[in-house]
Amino acid sequence: MTDFQIKGINHIALVCKDMARTVDFYTNTLGLKLIKTIALPDGGQHFFFDIGNGDALAFFWFPSAPQAAPGIASVGLDAFQTGNVTTAHGSLNHLAFNVPLEKIEEYREKLIAKGVQTTPVLHHADVPSGYTPELDENTFISSIYFFDPDGILLEFAANVRSLGDPVRDLQHQSATVK
């Protein structure tokens, strides 16, 4: 028995530069439903989108927020070219939406048709490179990555198999900083 009865994610809260642009992208490009809007006392806003299963993606907009820091607080916008996805401690590296495996390629084509640059379908696998060119017995997740208008790295991800096997999936010790 655990001390806490965690049932998933209630919401994840991010910060955007332009709420109207954010609402447009998440409703018109990704097709999410806007479910709650809040006006903050300082003139800011806090809006929520339905991402399924009773979970929500929320955005704050603050009138005097500091500028974005790609490559520090978020993945650099050149990540698709460089492969560098390193971000600072305490940052949000990326947000992965769970989607059906059989829809990954279709969703990639839909994003491209809407003008969104995406990666090819990546088959994350238990191999030295981390990826296989085709879905195979080593694949655990297949996904595509893309950026939202504020440079937040998003992922459409589909589990290929269940995770948690102590031999297959739990092979590495936690790193310790010296």
C-alpha cells in the first residue's frame, strides 16, 4: 500500500507568450477543447484544455513574464537538426501526449498539412542508438516530436508494449552527481 493515491495527472501548467496564439494552436491545430478560462488578479490568464481521461493541459499568461530561454529552460529550437535535447535542471524537457500506435503516421501527416514541422516516426528501442528504423521486438514507444508556437517540445507517443519488466526495462542505476 502506498501513502498516496495518485490516479494520474490532473493538469500540467506551462507558460505561454500569447494566449490567443496558444488557444488557436491547441484548439485549431491539435483539436483540443478549451474547458476553463481564468482571469488572474495581475491581469494575467490561466486557461485549461482537455487532453482526455479527465486530464488537462493548462497555460499561464503573465503580462510581465521573462522571455523564453531555449536551450536552457526548454529544448533548443534547433533540436531537430542537432539532436541536442538537453535542458536545465528543473525545466520541462517535453510533453508527450498518449496516442494510438496505428495513428502515429496519420497524425504526422495531419500536422505537416497544418504547417507544423515534425520529426520522422521514431521507434524508441533497447538498442545502443536508442532507435530502430522500423518497429521491431526492441521497440517500446513509437513517436513523433514537434514544437508549439512558444517552442515547447511536444510528442505524440504510443506505447508498443507494457513497461516495467525488471530484466528488460530496469537495467540502469540512478546517476549520482559527485
